[in-house]
Amino acid sequence: MTSTTPAPWETVDPALINPRAVRLVEAFKDALARMRDEHGLTFDDLNTVTTLLTQLHDATGVPLSLCAMPLFSEVFQGGGDGYTISEDVDSPTCIPGSPMIDNPGTLPMRPDEPGVPLVASGRVLDGYGNPLAGAEMVIYHASNDGIYSGIWDDGQPKYNLRGRQITDTEGRYAFTTITPVPYSNTPSQAVDAVAAAAAALGRSLYRPAHIHYEIHHPRLLKPYRGEVYFAGDPVIPVDFVGPKIAAPSLQADTTLHDDPQDIAAHGFDRPFNTAVFDFVLKTPTSPDTAVRPLQTAWPEPKPKPQVWPS
């Protein structure tokens, strides 16, 4: 009797099968079939998308997964308002180990850091409006030219405009930095297909100005990871990633201060902005629905005097 060894393509090891992967792939194909039947999706459409992502990868050098993030991040980030936190996509611009600053304090920055000074403040609260004292806040944002430090070798110190801060006994935080501005990735702009795709979708090539925050506290259901935007930013409705991410509940009220006495009192040599935002985050004992309090500024103590470039 002759025994034969099965060819490699004839064998499947049951131990290697991942039921979740099988389920997700089938669900994805079902979704594509519905798009085909209901919206006329074609194979050429899929080729157009994959070609665009490949061109973007070649132009920027970033991983394909990051190139594709604008296609899916809004699905995961757009459902949360900070209180009931969505399954946020971890930001690729986050780097660990940023230095601790005082409260109130100043984010690390270069002596000639360009931009309009900003004093950001607010509170970290639970759903009942009680302060979360001792919460660790990780804070970072792009420079005035739209570049995040520590990601590309652009001459910025590794932790430029990045820091950590601990909330006080009343859950308050306050720090001085520069005012973020809308930004776009320059290599992405150079890809004609990217500009054409953004125009076809009614989107800008820019992202609205924002500050990234992570908040860690033992009482939180899960750490908060998200972005706070600025009310009135005209880029929000046409955000390249998607306007749902910058929900009204994630927009800070911003005020420009140009009175000479006010400028001098805060130690600046030019007009500056203040932005106030209260984080209302869910703990195991918080109510299912929280009423957001009115944003309250923290005028005292004033930030340490800064010398800003002219």
C-alpha cells in the first residue's frame, strides 16, 4: 500500500485559523458587495484608491496604514465626545517620554519659537462635575509650520511643544504654548491625485488646528486620547480626515487679547490667545449622561513671563 504526503496547498492547520479574522474578512467582503449593488462600486474604483495610497506612500515615506488612516479614522474617532470615549485611533504623532512641566507651566519650546502665544486652561472633571485631582495630562501639538517634533528630522528638539502636567486639587490645568494653526503635509500636497481626491470629496488638504491630549487617572474607565480644536476654525467643516472628529463638544473657546496692559500683565510682548476647555470624563460611578458645565477660565496664578520672538 502506497502512502502519499499531501501537497502544501492541500493542507490547512486548524490550529492556525483565527475565527475573528475569518469573520471580519467575510464582513468586509459583504460590505463591498453591498457597495457594489447599492452604489455601483467597481473594481476600477478599488484600484484607484490603492493606487492613490501607493503614490502617497512613495511621496511621504510613511507606512501604508498611516496613508489609509483618513479613510477609516473618522469611523473610530467620530463617535465619542470625550465623555463616553470612542475607540480612538492612537495618534501616529505621539511619542513617549515627554518632560513633566509645572502647573501652571510652559511647554518646552525653542527660544525663537514662532507663533502667537497661547494660554490654555480648564479642568478635568467626572460626570458629576467633581474634579479629578492628580490626573496626568500628556499634551502636544504641531509647530507653527505644521510639523510635529521627534517625528521627522526638521531641526526641532525631540520634545518641542510636548509635555506632561498633573492637575491640581481642583482638577485644574494651565499651560503656555503657541497657538496651533491648520496644517497640511507638504509631500501629500505634491501628489496630484491627493488634491483631486480631496476636491472630489469636498475636503480641504488641511487639518484644523488642534492640541493632542492624553489623560490618565485611576478612576477613569479608560485613558482619554483625543484632540481639542478651536471654535470658529473654518477648516473644521472640510477637515481632510473628517469633520465629525472635531465635534462641537471638542472645541475650545478662544479669545484674542490685544490690550497692551493685558499683554504686559501676562509677560508677553505681543497679543496672545487664551483657550478654555473642560474635560468631562466618565468614571465607574459617573452617570451615563453628563451635563457639561460652563467653561471657566483660570486667571490666577498668571503664567511665568515669556520672551517671544518679534
